[in-house]
Amino acid sequence: MIKLRTFAKLNLSLALFKPRLDGYHPLQSVFQTISLHDTLTLTKQPKHHWHLSCNNPKVPTDETNLLSKVFRSFEPQLEFGLEIHLEKTIPLGGGCGGGSSNAAALMHFLNTEADWNYSLEKLEELSLPFGADIPFFIRGGTAYVEGIGEKLSPLPALKDIYFVLINPGFSMHTQTMYKAWDKENPKAKNPSNTVISLAAPYLGNNDFLNVGCTVYPELKTALDQLSTIDDTPVHLSGSGSTLFTVFNTIKEAQQWKAKAEAKHPQWTFYLAEPTPQGHLYV
């Protein structure tokens, strides 16, 4: 039995561009893995055996789950089966990449246990068909991301930074957000030069923010309410709905978190810090 922590990510900035002919939207973003994590417990079984369970009943454990898709795709190459229990902590539909992180960790596990010995570059290539965010999670850390998520450039690691994440109790659906963004940006341009800040802590605009507040009015309400707490800027990660704030000391982060929890006990708050990798054996 092996346990893996699979880390969440934040989009510290996100710029979107005109969709390609295949429908995918090029992006320019800074991704950062953080200490908020799910946990995978993996137990090897006889060949062809597969079973997935999860502590959260809202998470599908059938063939639609990315873990199932990865296993089924590589099953003919494996001499063993698997049972996986997923302990879910990363918010669902929150723009933190939990499913992609799970899938990347499984690919690392298979690379080791099946003696593939693929390079990280090869794992990134193999992972892309399962989801645009998965190549980033193969390495994790801090990265400038282009294309649809497959073009990765490592950035200097963030230090002395702490995040407070807020899950305001609702999900935002990625496809809904992209459709709304297309409607609001009919003259969107193709990618050109870098349009986001690459100076640490890499915070920039999120192009989903305005359309997200239109499609999901509860998002605007949450932002407005949180921004009044010590006038601290509140950011949106990915296509939402996770919000986050940034602090230079853990004491500042803890104090803000305590104030926010007192005002909004119906929401869930997480304290997190950057991680240099996408997963960790425990």
C-alpha cells in the first residue's frame, strides 16, 4: 500500500485568447502548486483488477473519473491491477486542478511500479490527452504556462508567501465559463508576447473574473464581502470558484483567516503555502 499527496494549484494570473480551430483556448498563466492536497491510497492487485473509492460521494468513481481513464488507457501495459481510495480535500469545481493532480500522481506511480522509467518530458506528453492541466502537475512548483497547458517554463520558486483559500460553497463549471467568455469577447486576439507579470509573486489579472461575476452573481457577492476585510485584495483561481488572498507572513494569513471565518462561517477556508512539486509520497 502506497500513499501519495496530490497538491492543488492556483492560477496566480490568467490571460485567455481566441479559441483554436479545435475549440481549445490558448492561455498564458502562472501556475503554482500549494500544500492543500488530496490523498491517494494505492494498493496493487492481480492483473486487470480495478476499483476506485472516494470519501466524497459527489466525486464519480466510475469510468468518467480521470483516475479510471488513466488506468484503463495503460492497463494493457500493466502486469498488475489497482485499488485506489481517494481522500478528497481539494474543492470540487473550484479551479484548483484536483482531478488533474490526482491523474498526474497516478502516472508517476505507474512510471515507477511498471518500470517504464520515462522522463518527465515523456510523462508530460503522455498525460496531455487526459487533460490540459495534467502536464503541469507532472512537475508542479511554479511555472509559466502557455498553449493549452502543455508549454511549461519553470519560474523561480515563491518564498515567504502564504495563501488563504476560500471555498464559498458553490461550483463554477469550466465549459460554462468558456462559452460565456467567448460571447463576451467576440474579437479576442491570438496569443502574442507575454501579457502577464512575471515578477514575483506573479500576481496578475484573471480574464475569467468579469464574466464569472456576470454568470455567477454569487461570485461577485463573495468578492465584495471578502474585500472589506482589512481591504485585502481577493483573487480568483482559474475558472473558479476558489478565491484566495496572499500574505507575506503566516501570522498575517492566520489573522485574516480568523476574521473571515468569523464573518462567513458557512464557507470553508484553507491555509496553504507553495510547494516545489506536484505530489509527495507519504
